[in-house]
Amino acid sequence: MKIKCTSPNGKSNMQTIKDSKIVITKFNSFDKMERYINELGFVYKERNAFKEDRSITYRHKNNKKHVFVKSTFDYFTPVSMEMGTVWTVQEFWYILRLIF
């Protein structure tokens, strides 16, 4: 039987975990991805590139929210056989240094 947490410290930790969910969005073109990020209010922070692996980090203008963008060679849609560069956008509330 599960017991609800009564510790105020545990409740704040659970709230932090709920708030730090990762949102993943995929785009077929770099321009669409960049337009989407700019509409959300993010600014460019840094770019990493090694051979085929490309990634870009953006941060929000006002708060600690970050976005990590990476490119992969994948199918454009789950039902098509066309392959190409797909840009994956991951939104974080807090930056994760494990990625870099």
C-alpha cells in the first residue's frame, strides 16, 4: 500500500519533477524549427557539431528554460519511406549538463 508523502521537502521535490517534464517536437526543415523557437521567445546560446551530429542550444529570454535541438537522419513521417534530416527540439526547464 502506498503512503502519501507528508514531508514538505518531498512535496517540493515532487513538484519540481512534475515541472521538469521534457517536451519533444520534430521538424523537417531548419527554417520551420528556428521560426518555432523564436516564436516561443528563445535566443541562441551555442552550437556543437562533430561530423554528422549537429546540435544547438537556445535559452529563454526571461527565465531558466532551455531548448536543445539536434539533427538526425530519420524518416520524415512514421508512414512514409522518405528519409532525410529531422530536427528534434527538446524543451527543458533546467539545463542538463549531462547532454554536453
